Amino acid sequence: MDRIIARISDEFSIRPNYVENTVKLIDEGNTIPFIARYRKEITGGLNDQVLRELYDRLVYLRNLENRRQEVLKLIDEQGKLTDEIAESLDKAETLQEIEDIYRPFRPKRRTRASIAREKGLEPLAAVIFAQKPAGISLAELASQYIDEEKGVNTAEEAISGAMDIIAEEISDNAEYRRVIRELTFRYGIIKTSAKKEEDSPYNMYYDFEEPVSKIVPHRVLAINRGEKEGFLSVKLQAPEERIIDWLKSRILSKTGSEFGEVVEKAIEDSYSRLIAPSIENEIRGTLTENASEQAIKVFAENLRNLLLQPPVKGKVVLGLDPAYRTGCKLAVVSPTGKVLHTAVIYPTPPQNKKEESAKVLRDLIDRFDIDIIAIGNGTASRESELFVAEVIKTLDKKVKYIIVNEAGASVYSASKLAAEEFPHFDVSLRSAVSIARRLQDPLAELVKIDPKAIGVGQYQHDMNQKRLSEALSGVVESCVNSVGVDLNTASPSLLSYVAGINSVIAQNIVEYRESNGPFRSRAELLNVKKLGEKTFLQCAGFLRIPGAENVLDNTAVHPESYEAARKLLELTGHTMEDVVGRKLGNLMEEVERTGIDKLAETIGVGVPTLRDIITELLKPGRDPRDELPPPLLSEDVLEIEDLKPGMVLNGTVRNVVDFGAFVDIGVHQDGLVHISELSDKFVRNPMDVVSVGDIVKVRVLDVDVKRKRISLSMKGIN
């Protein structure tokens, strides 16, 4: 374990005692959000993102250690463990290195070499491989191994079998494989060509090559998909001559014996037949794994920014799920998320009942005092947007609309959860509700949907689905806990992402709430079935009770720190009533006058915890999302045909990928800001410049109406 602690400490540049403390907390069953928020003193203030990366690394290194001991035991059981092998295993830093060392000892299927060994040719191979003068010619030596019963009929067959054994031994050498892997990665070239001469998304790869060491992650995934779909042929061109020359320099003796000629041929055979295909698979596997990890990071960051979009509070919202034949479904939703009314209108083809639909829409706006119309961006979205914009122009009331990304709404609406929530609504009406609610509170609504269905990444179906799910669930958990959850209104879906709470306990909380009325205090949670002290410790700080008798129950102050909060107020001349009445204007002055270090010592908490308590007391019930700019609302609409190069528009970033960002500029078709157009400065990673949900100014560079492609730039205007 000491080895693992030291390694993580070195890799993350974290003091060993903090790493040790963190690992202990994890092993004790504490959740990442809890550790990040409430154990800052003993972790050195590690945030949840670093903690998750540390956890992933911890799992890898523990698996590495387990495999190291397993391989050591397996080799020892064969009676082949030497001090040298044991030392190599001890020094191995990756699973690949351990597998390379184990390779010669791993049970193999029948190979040409194993067949040659069965024929008794291993001693001949050893003499030839040694390349020392044997006093007789190679032919004479080989003829001694002719055995028709074993299938060795000639000296040439004996030599050929010996070469197979030598080739396999060379192939199984861990050091050789390591160097060849490095040379292939450093000097190899990925080459792709067309398998089908037809138009496809992979046109640019029909005659393409790029050094292995420089190929960017999204290209790896694109090439893999093109190969899988049968459009591309892919080959890794290794520096073959360079590799074989290196092998010969390491293996061939300078005696110039005829044995050396056989070994030379065995080297060439070993590389072309055994090593090269294996190394190509390994490198392409590594490239894919790294590209997938990068894609997962992109997806995770986009998801984080989407979930943390500022809620549109205090507004009556009309959700509109667009459609053609079946009509546009409407759902009026109150500021608290309650469905007030539903309807269906037919303003789009083939029915085109625009006047009738406009009357329904105007009546709903007047009747429910609707502030914003949220339009889904799916089929018929464009026509629905034009219709809504026309209706808005005829109103005396100021009403705005917004296009809402409805990715995942159909998944939710057809789910068991949606059926339980709205048993009397059909699927499309549920979608309309979801569209409205995800504008009012993106986090609360989007947690009901499988994160993979939200669609803010790239090549999500081409990567390890288990790894993707784990990463995205971690993001949702992090976002939910950073915002906090209203204990008296939260759905089971939302509650199940709170630290320490599983789906069973989440359902039990809701059932308790329905049977006993709203929670009046956090302490009441201990009355919930299956929610014991351990779970309470993990979850309590992330649950909020607006209007609770104890104002601290509506803050991120953990119940274990309530006494510390009271002492702080007492020492600075304040009361709980001052917290409720927001009369703590001079609190920071008092803290600075005393000194935060001295105050923390007097109260009996760490400085980080005290800082967090102060922040919460100054703004009880705060929502960190409120500090972000609100979403961009529209009153009018543009067509793609209206766009002209040089136009400067406001837009909302919908997706960020490795090669740029897609921006909604109000024409239904998102435009692409290529990575080279994101900034006047060099951009290595688009996420350094933009995030999902950002409001940005863009300049139109080019419009391809036929292909519905819009090129945008942010240079010189942001």
C-alpha cells in the first residue's frame, strides 16, 4: 500500500499524508461529494474532480498490484521464477509491462513453435540461437534431429522448426516488445483508404495518413467507426527496417557463423509474423482507449455545464413538443413545476391549422400569464418556431421563446418513471412537460434521463459503455450535491444522486414525506426506513429544507458543524435570527478582527470548514447557479437563407468537441466554430475557451444552404 500511496502522491503532487487520509476515507465507505465538501482538512482541500481521478488511479494501481502478485505466483508455480524476473515484475509500472513479462510463461494455444518443441527441436534451436561454433556444419547438426515418427523428415524441416522456436522466443521477450512498441508509436504512421468509393461522412479519410504520435483523439474514433461500418481500410505502417535493424543489433553475434544466418531469418519472421500484428493491435487499442477517455472527459464536462445551467425561476413556462402529422403538444407548467394545462395544436403540415392554433396559444398565454415558451429542437421545430414568433408579434404582453435541446426527452417520456409521474398523459405530452421543466430547472429534470441519452458528446456509442456510465453518473452526482436538493420537493430520481442515498432510500424518503407531510428538520431523516446514522452523515449536508425552524437546515452547513456555527455567531455578536433576517453585514469584519485561524481554533474546527460555514451563513439557501448569466431568449427568428458572411450574432454553445464548438444562433441549424476560429490566440483545447451553455458573439464565415452547414468565428469579437 505504501508503494501505491507514494505513486499517487508523486503523480498528483499531493502530500503523502493527504493521499493516505483520502484513501482511508474512501475505504471506510465515504462518498466523493462528502469527502470533498466536509473533510477538507484531512484531504488538503481536494475537490471532487481530483478525488474522482485519484479514486480511478487507486483502483488501477490496486489492480496492478493484484496482477503483479498473481503473475509472480503463476511463474513460481511453474518453477521458473528467477531473481531477475521477480525484480522486473517489481519494477513494472503498467499492466502492459506485467503482461509482457508473463507472456513467455502464459499457457498458449498450439503454435508453430509448440509443435516444433513437440518434435524435440528445442535443443537444436538453443544451439542455433547461441550462434557459437559447434565444430560441425548446420546441416550435419540438423540431420541429428531427423525423426520420421515425430514428423521431421529432413534436415531442412528440423532447421525450419528450430527457426519457429527462435522466432517465438524473440517475440516473447519483454524488453524487445517494449522498445518495438516505443519505436512504432514514435515513428509509425496510421494510413487509411477507401473500401467503398461512395460519398460518406468519412470522405476525408479515403486517402489519409498521420503519424501515430500526433493523431488526435476524435480522428482515432472517426477512423474506427469508418472501419467498423465498412467504409475504410486501416493500416498501421511501422518503421519496419529500423525495428529489424535494432533487433539484429541486439541478437546477432559478430562471429559470422552460418547459425547467424538462420537467426537473422528468424528475426525477420518473428517481427513480420508475430510481433508486428500484435504490436499494431496493442497500439490501436491504446489509441482507442486514450481517445475514449478523452471523449468521456469532453462528454462529462459538457454534461456538467449543461446540468449547471441557471434555472429560470418564478416563470410560468409553456413547453411545446413540435410535430407534423400528430400535432404540437403543449404543457403549461407553473413556477414550481406543476402541470396546469395541456393541449394539442396543428400549426404545421399536413393540417396547417394556423389560425385555430394561434387562437389556442393566445388564450393559454392570457389565461395562465405565460412568460416564456420553450420549444423542443426536434422534428418540425423550425416550423413551430416560426409559428410561435408570428403569434408573439400580435400580443400586447411581452412573451419570449427559447429553443430547448430535447435530447433525452423522448427517452424520459417513454420511461417507467414518466408513466408513474404522469399516468394519464400520452408519451408526447410528457415530452412537452419535460421540455418546459428542463428550462425551469435543468438539473432536476435532466437527472431523470440516462446521462448517455442527453447527447452532449461525440462518438459516445463507440466507447466503453460501463466506463462512460460511471463517469457521467459521477458528474451528475457531483452537480446534484454541489447545488443541493430541496428535501420536500425532490423527486426520487434527484434524491438518488444525493451522497449516500440509493434508489430504495430515495423512494422511502418520498413515501415518508407523503405519509407524514413535509420534513421539518434534517434530524427527521433518521425516521426514514433504512436511513441510518452512516447514510445520514453522508447525505444530510446536501439536503435543504426551505422554511425550516432551524435556518441551518436550509444551508450546506453539515449538522455535525451546527454547534460550530452557533459558536461563531456567539463570538461575533450575532444570533440565528440575524441569519434568517440577513443581518450579518459585519460578520466578515468581526472574523478579520479576531483572525480566522484563531477563531477556528477557539471554535474547534479547521479553517476550510469555518470558511464554508461563513459563506453559508451570509447566503442561506443560496443556489450557486444563480450567479451564472441567464439563458438567451428570442423574440424573432432567422432563416438559414437570411445569414450572410460577416453578420455578427449572439448564440448559445450547445456542444463542445475536440475540434471546436457548435453554437445555436437561432436558425435551427447549429453553426460550427472550428478550433482555429475560437480565439485570436492558439487554442489547444476548445474547453479552455467555451463551455456548454455559454452565450457568445459569433461572426458568420460561410453558409452552405444545400448541406445546411454554417461556419462561424469568434475571432476579434469576444
